[in-house]
Amino acid sequence: MTNQPSSNHHKFQSPLGFNNLLEDGIFHPESKGKALPEILFITSFPPRECGIATYSQDLIKALNNKFNHSFNISICPLESENEKHTYSEEHKYILETESENSFTKLAFRINKNDDIQMVMIQHEFGFFEKNEINFNTFLKALTKPVVIVFHTVLPTPNSSLKENVQQISAIATSIIVMTNTSAKILMSDYDVTEEKITVIPHGTHLVPHLDKGVLKNKYNLTGRKVLSTFGLLSSGKNIETTLDAMPAIVKDNPEVLFLIIGKTHPSVLKREGERYREYLEAKVDALSLQENVRFINQFLPLPELLEYLQLTDIYLFTSKDPNQAVSGTFSYAISCGCPIISTPIPHAREVLKNDAGVIIDFENSHQLAHAVKSLLANEALRKKISSNGLHKMASTAWENAAIAHAILFEEIGLAQITLQYNLPVLNLDHIKKLTTDFGMIQFSIINQPDIDSGYTLDDNARAMVAMCQHYELTNDRADLEYIQRYFDFIKFCLRTEGFFLNYVNEDKKFTEQNYATNLADSNGRAIWALGFLISKSSILPAELAKDADETLQEALENVQKIFSTRAMAFVIKGLYYRNTHHKSKKNVLLIKELADRLLQMYRHEADHQWKWFESYLTYGNSILPEAMLCAYLATAEAVYMQVAKASFDFLLSKTFSQYRIKVISNKCWLNKVDDHLQNVIGGEQPIDVAYTILALNKFYEVFKEEEYLDKMKIAFNWFLGNNHLHQIIYNPCTGGCYDGLEENYVNLNQGAESTVSYLMARLTIEKALQKNKPTKQPKEWQLILTLA
């Protein structure tokens, strides 16, 4: 059984690169003039109003956003006599589920179409209840691989249900379910083999986590404690359980408001009209809850729905169906940061354990009232449950669900489908959110800047480099304000003695941490950033460039006292960039002095098998060979180039497999005498991946070896999901980058270091691809990456 997207069960190789979205269109040499394989989704689909239609729409959108140059997705909507729709786009196929002839024609057309490589069917028993025999005959007739997604898996089936599921499962190439419980039921109650089952949790939306108070004000809910539930209304929602609990809740919390969001389910409406809604409305009147209950009788657009969920203080899920395997409404609420109180459906039992929510018995209003009152009285507990839930659901983001599905498609499609990641559009939202009128804040809690963490020279120096890159690439005049702000912060940190302090609190005062920490590396980063800015003098305001040069000159007064390995490397880079703007013998002599120190270290430590400057690999390793290469470019000393290349190729041999980057873990450094420690899983930092990409770019510029360009793409795909968890590290919704990749989870905080590191890498990739567009279709642009 494969549990995606975080499992390591797949053991196969996969061609995988990424596509670049350039201003002049999409550049993708491998697929140019070549038809992509087609995957046909057979499913209910909007404007049909049902959970599976919404699910399919979200999944297809996520797949197209990440992999639309790996395969084409076509849609075959399900219709019946009572379900006829006009679609926003024309579909080549439609399946009339009550027509035997429609099944026959569809199977013929699928088999005849050579472009279709596989068929994916979103299965719910209600879709085919009037024509199960023809559905099974249709499956048997297909000559293409079939993936079945079971949205319902019922335990202890009768003989007829068991036989039906077994027939479907026998035909399917692969089966997807959304919970481990469903997978276990398929194996134990239906005798489906474990190898055929993949668990891919129901997808959830990435949300910006807007301020709750602002959203309440937007919807005229200021001062209210908001409870909510949403979804297409039917008696199975069992909302009366909450209404019966409301008098006790309101007694202690008169400001509470319960939002019942959603219109009546179309099938229920056709069968029994608004009987259930009217029953609930009558109960509200009988309990005198008119001021504390509000019906929102709409199928809300997704952005509005997500805002309602983000302003919710507690989300209530009261289904009375013990066999309801999964709920999309439940998943969406958790992804919006809602503390959840739920009845014990299998999905809830899996997700809400370990303080990620509260579970109550079915139809137990007393328990519900007690749980709501307890949570409303304890804001700290609500925040803890919300945080735990967010971290639990992070792997289920639609982007990760898309990766998991794409991996499965590739496995089933054999050599017909090769995955190519799309390059996300540039997004400075989180960079700007982190930046105050003083500088860039150090940390975030999820994506909310934590002003209590203060500011650092390190982050503002890197941010200045990134914004200079962005300005050079886009000529966006708004960047100049940010470049100036980060420069002013760097200048603020420069002391009269000619060295920088690093740590500044929210009150703009230097903290005691400056005097208990070695600041050599911070000083080196500042010099690198200043040198980089100076190298862009031709496109920057003259006064800013002049001020930066004077600041750098002052900072160089003590640079010969620096002996930290990485600090010296940063200084070399800064001097190299400065020297590209106006050459100076003093720059070159200082570069040579520092490079000779690194050279001496290398000669002391390096041997036939260990070609490095130290007896261990720690953090920011790529800086060292890149600095030596910069020293060569500034001085023309061949020995610097030789050491740069030998050490860099050695480093790459330790951090790259053929198909993936795995930077040295901060859990444990890689020692010369203990080489196996590179197998430590987790502790990978975005900054190390970014520095690797910057170095690869410089080495490619000098040596023009395609391997360096290929490795740049491999490294960047780490941010997009090509890592051991197959999860995104970059959040395209916020523009932030997660703080680290651990063994079993991604650290969801989006601090300055990780976010700026991603941006530097993203801009480096963009510039490299613009400079190196191939005129032909070389094989080198197709990367073979392992997803094992």
C-alpha cells in the first residue's frame, strides 16, 4: 500500500525537469512539436454541485498548475436524466450513466484514441447505482490502464457489494483511497491486494491565513465568536445536534454565532425539496436562537468560502454516518486553521489525534456543548489545536496531492509520461510582508511575521542581493525602495570600529546576542551584499551606489582579521563583484590574500578521496568553491580555478544522486572519517539549496558544462517537490518558503532566510534560462530524476 504524498514506497525512475514560464511564452524544448500523453478523467464536474465535482475540479487545476507540460487532462463528465449541464468548456466526451449505449460508445472512443494513455474514474456508488452491470462491462472493455478512486469504502459488505467492488478492483490497474482506514478495509473486507492500493489524502487549499479580526469586520461579524459548518445540506449533516447544543453554549457565550453555510444538495432538493432546511429553521425558532444562528443558503465561490473558514473560531462537523470515509469540508476547515470538533468518522479519527482536534460521539449534543464552551474559554488551546491541525494537513495541500497523482500516473504510464515541473511565477508578497519601514523581520509563525523575533543583518543582506537580482531582471522601479531599505539597515549595523553587528530587536536596539556570538560570517555576508549592489551600479541610482561603495570601504578596514572559512569566502565574493564594476589592485590583492588562506586550508585537508577545505562538510558549503572560482576570475591564478572545480565537484558528489539533491543535514555534519552520516534524513535547509544553485550558475558560466545546468534544475525542483517527502517547500499562495525539510514533515514557518533563499534561487534560474535557451532540443534538457 502506497501512502502518498509523504511515503517512500515507489521504487522507480522518472524523467523529471521543469518548464520555464518566460515573458515570451512557455519554453519547453522536449515537448515542442510533440503531442503529450492524455489522461481522461471520468467524473462528475462543475457546474454540477457535488463534493466529487469540486474535488475533481481542484485536483485537475492543481495537476495543470504543476505538470501541464507532462500530460494533457481531458474530462468526461457524468450525466443522467436528472443531471444535465452546460459546461464552461467543451468536453469531447460525456457519459450518460443511465444509457447502456453511452457506455459502449465511450469505451470504443477511448480505445481508438492513441493519445489517451490512461483513464481515471472518480467512483461513487450513487453514480452508477442504476447501471452497475454496464459500468463493469465498460471497464472490462477498456484497453487502457484504469485508475479507480473510491470515494466511499464501506466495511462489512454484503455479498453483492463485495463482489461488485472486487470486480472493479480486479480490472483496475491501481486504486486510490483517501485514508489508511479505507485502505485497510479494502484489504481485509474485500481481499484487494496491498500493492494495488495508493493512499492519497483529500487535497486542501493553501490559504494566506488572513487576520481573523479583519475578516470578521469585512463580513460584519466583529465582536462575534463564530462557529461554522458548511457543505451541501442534507439530513446526513445532522446539524440539529449543534442546534440542540446551542442554548447551553449561548448561555455562557451570548455573542456566539453559528453559521450554516451551503445550499441544499441538488439531489435532496429534487427528492424532498427544502424539508430539512425548514426543519432546522423551525428548530432555531423553537429554541429562540434567531440571533445566534445564520443560514447562508448559497454554494459560495471558493475564495469567499475560505475567508469564512479563516474567520471561524471553531468548526463543527456532526455527520452521523460512521462509514463516511472522508470529508472535503472537514479538510478545508483544518487547512484554514479552524479548531475542529467532529464526530468520529474514520477521517477524523486519523487526522485529529495528538491534540489536532476534539472528537465527540455521534448525535451527542451534551458533549458538543461542553467541547465548544471549553474551547471558547481557552484561546491558547484553540491556537494550539489550530497549529497542530495545520501541520497535520500540510502534506495534503492540492499541490502535494498533484505530485502524488503525477508520480502514480508516471509509474502506470511507463515510458509514455515524463514529469516536468512548472516553474512558479515570481511572487514577492511574503518578502514585502516581512519588510517593515526599518528592515526585514527575521521569523514568521506560519506566514505571519513575528516582530518579536526582531531583525538580522544576515537576512537584510541576503534580501538586498535578491531585490537587486529582481530589479535587474524586471526593471520594476518599486524594487528600489526595498533595496534602499535593506541597504539602510546594513549601514545601521555598521559600527564606527568598522565591523557589523547582526541582531536588532523590534525597538531598533542591538541585542546582547551580538556579544555572545561570532559575527564573522555576518560581516562576510554584508560585504558580499554590498559588493553585489555595487556590481549593479549601472542600473541603480548613483547616490545609492556611491553610498554603498563608501560603506564597503569602511567595512574592509578589519577584513584581514577575519579567519572564519565561510566569512572569508563571502568577502571574496563581495570584492569580486565590486571589482567587476571598477577594477582595483587593492581589491585583487585582498582577494588573493583571502583566497591563499583558503588554498592553504585545502592543501592541508585534501587528499585523493576528500577534496575539501575542512575535515567536515557543514552549512553553506557551496560558498567555498564558488569563492575560489571568483578569486580565479579576479586574479587569473589557475590554481584557484583548479581547487574551485575539484572541491565543487567533490561537494556535488556528496549532495546529488543522479536525480535529486540532498544537502548536508543540520542534524549532523558530514565528517571526513565518518562518510555514512550523509544518510541522515531531514534537517535540509532552503539556504543550502539556494547557495548550491548560485554556485552551479557561476560554474556553468565559466566552464559551460551542461551537467551544472542540469543540476541547477534538479536542485530547484527540491523546492517544488522533488525531495524525499515529495512535498512542496515553496508556498505559491503566500510567496513564502517553508523553513526546512525534516524526516517526516515540512516546517511550515516561512521566515526571512528561507523565503529570500528561494527568491535568490528562483531569480538565478530565471536569468540562466533566459541566457541559455537552446536552439535545438538537446537531451540534456530532459532530466532523469528518481522518485524512489
